[in-house]
Amino acid sequence: MRSLISFPNPVNEKAARIVAAGVLAMGVVTITTATYWLLIPLAYGFVARLLTGPKLSPLGRLATRVIAPRLGPEKPVPGPPKRFAQGIGAALTIAAAAIALPHPSQVSVPADVLLAMLVVAAGLESLAGYCVGCRVFAGLMRIGLIPAEVCEECANIGLRAAAREHP
């Protein structure tokens, strides 16, 4: 069970961006069609990735096992910030589902606002490689709310430089 409930460190940035593209697509479809039942697989995917990395996430498995390997060598990045970002995604989608699903035939502005936040973050990650959750994670580390031991590489710029020089 311990090996199932784990998150990879490092994470392949290419796979993370592919997952974000899938989230972006599902989020856009959900908002534009008010098809709120799509929040269920979206939320499941975030919770699965938060708890197990790509192991129990169909989108995560597709990204890590099929698509990313075809895009060339891995681009490793620290895992803890990516896991934190998955937690934010899980919170946003679960909250949107809790708001929208009791009345699925009605347009839900509050749920759409939460989804829009998710779509913007997924768009930035997938299209520009900018991880909003990772930036929040770094800020929380800087002010001491996340201890340095959680991500040694994140806390130590020298380790990050060495990792870039010797991939």
C-alpha cells in the first residue's frame, strides 16, 4: 500500500504539461457546455495524481507511458511542487463539483469561476511551462510555511543548478 500511495520525485515536466493539456481541454469543455458531470472524472484524476502520481490516473498514465516518451528525453523537475499543484487542482474541482452537481441542469457561475481558475493554471502549465501551484509552493517555502526538508532541491538553488548541468 505504501508504494501505491506515493508521488514521483523527480517528475517529467513533459508528462506534467501533457496532463495539464488534458485538464485544460476538459475544463474548457465543462465551462462552455455546462456539462458539470465532467467534474467527476476531473476531480478523480486530481485526487488520484495527488495520492499516487500517475499510477491510478488514466490521463497521468497516458501522459507518462505513451505520449511523453515520444517527445524525447525526460525533463526532470522536483516532485513536491507538482504534488502541491495537484492538491490545488483537487480542491478547485471538488469545490466546483460540490457547487454545481446538486443542480446540474443550471449554469453555475461560482463553479465556472473555480473552473476558470483551473483552466488558466492548466493553460499556463501546458502552453508556457509555468506552474502556478509550483510558484505558490515556492512562496510558501520562502515564508517558512513549507519546511525546506519537503523539497531539498527547491530550497537549495545550488542543487537545482547542478541538476541542470548533469541531467
